[in-house]
Amino acid sequence: MTAAVDDDLWSAVGDPTRRRMLDLLLADGDGTATSLSERLPVTRQAIAKHLGVLDRVGLVHGTPAGRERRYRVDEAQLARAVSQLSAVGAAWDARLRRIKRIAEAIQRQKREE
């Protein structure tokens, strides 16, 4: 693989609730733990913990908004995540092509015997 993979970033995006939160934040432009908890089947406290994870890896940034924090997706960090996913996908595609070529060669060899 040519691109380095950020394990913390992928651990953060590996959770389906956090991915759904990112989707909502991208669609709405921003949101709070309260606004997200109204749209997801988890508590506000769970949402706040998930937002903390996303914030630590730089996928979202929170700014004070009264008694809460308003979170926005960091589009540059999201683009970095997408780039890493593409690199990982390309590497696996290359591996699978090699496996296929080896399997086809073995099959040809067996037919010739």
C-alpha cells in the first residue's frame, strides 16, 4: 500500500453510529449532541461520547453554542479518510487479481496434466 492508513481514524469511522452521525452532520451542515440524539436511536450521552471520538481524530470540530457545542465535519480530514479507503480498496483489488491469476494458472496446469 502506498498511502499510510491511520488506524485511529479508521477505528472511529468503523462504528455505524458514528458514520450515521457524520452523514447527518454533512447533510445538515452542523449539529449538537441534542439535535443528533433526536434523530438517532441512542442517548444524548452516547452521542456526546461518539462526538468526542470523532473530534479526537479530527473528523469533526466543536464550537461552543450556549450550553452545548455545535459540531461540523472537517472536510479535509474526511477527504483524507476517503483517500485512505480508496488506497486500501485498490491494494485489495490488486491482491485479488494476483490470487485469480495464480488460481487460473493452477487450473490450466491441471488440465494439461
